[in-house]
Amino acid sequence: MLTKLEIAKNWLPRYTGMPLNKFGEYILLTNFRNYLDNFCQMFNCDLYGENRAMQAATNNAGLTIINAGIGSPNAATIMDLLVAVHPKGVLFLGKCGGLKKSTEIGHFILPIAAIRGEGTSLDYYPPEVPALPSFKLHKFVSDIIVRKGLEYRTGVVYTTNRRVWEHDEAFHARLRMLTCIAIDMETATIFIVGHHNEISRGALLLVSDVPITAEGVKTEESDKQVTAEWSKIHLQIGIEAMTEIGDKGEPIKHFRY
């Protein structure tokens, strides 16, 4: 295996347990197993990769969902491996921490960009290259949210490799200086590696905590509450947006910038 494509075609099934011919043209990425379980229940489809690093499933409409795991390295891995099937669009359904008092728990965020604080993306492009979504894909997601009578916010997300930072006042100060709306661990990586691999990509983030306050730091109990109240509508928006793109057959062309 001398080429990236050869490696990806071998490794994508190895990581997910799903044959290449089972992958759809549009992909939902997440890092929550319950999203896959709900997806499989909704569409009565098979779950692959139970004992693999990632799990995946595809419904009858040709929409695939993948649980890629938490963190920037995993996000880069799956966005590299997806060159094996070169999907027409990838939407990340993730959770984030709100960095503004106005970003209450349960709000949706469509990032207009992400700050590359994770380091992984530096293996793909120098720091001057911005981490941007494919805006046409985000338009489909926006339309679905509005149609459902829900609200969303836009802004810049800070992506970090640090999982435990809530205690660090110096880090808090840096986040305030950067004026970001939210913080997560995957978005910038997905945007940059998607750009590198010429894959159209986007992210719909669910605010699951407000870690800039002591009472807003995520706990097991608070996360369960967010999951119970908001995860199904989060998944439903992603499904409808990506299905609608496929139904309309509207291409989301990748442009180099």
C-alpha cells in the first residue's frame, strides 16, 4: 500500500468494521454512541464495528453515521480515512462548551470558523490557513433549524486538545481575549483536514455546558440531562439536512482558497 487512497481503503473498514460499499455519499460524524443507537432504531439498520475503534451504520437513503470517538486526533483520522469513499458532504454533530453567558445550554451553534488550538491540524497546513466550513452545507442545516422553529447562533469556536482546563484561569483569560462563542475538541480539525482532502464539511454543535462559571462545568448528571433533552433533535436536524441535500442532488463543490 503505497498511496494514501490504498491505505484509506484498507483502513476505513478496519476501523469501522463496515465494508466500503456500505458507506453512503453523505456522512454524519459524532462522538456519542447513543446517536448511533438512535439512528439504527429509527431506520432499522445494522450497526457495524461493535468491537472496533469506531462504529458505523447506513440507512436505506444512503446516509451514513460514524462514531469517530473524542478528540482532534480521532477527527483527523476519520477525515483522512473518508478519502476511501470521498463523500459528497460530512456534518459533525458534536457538543461544545459555551463561552458566552448568552450561550445557554441547549442552544445550537453553526460555527463560521474555528481557531486551531488543537495542534493536530498543523500537520496539514501552517497556522495562517483558516479552519472554515463549507457554507453551502451550513445553509441546508440552517434551513432545517429555522423550519423547526428553533434558534441557532453563529460565531467562532475554539478547538483544543486539552480536556481538563476548566480550573486554569490563564486559559480562561486567553479564551476571553479570543472572543470565541464556544470551545470543543474536534471542529477545527474536521474543517482543516476536510479542506486538505477536498471534502465538503460542516458542524452543528450543541451547547452542553457553560464552563466559564464554576456551576456551569459539566458533570455526569448534567450531561445526562442534556442528552435526554436535546440529543434526539440534534440528530434529527443532521439527518434531515444531509438527506435533503441528497434528495435535491445539489452538489457542494469544494473550492481551494
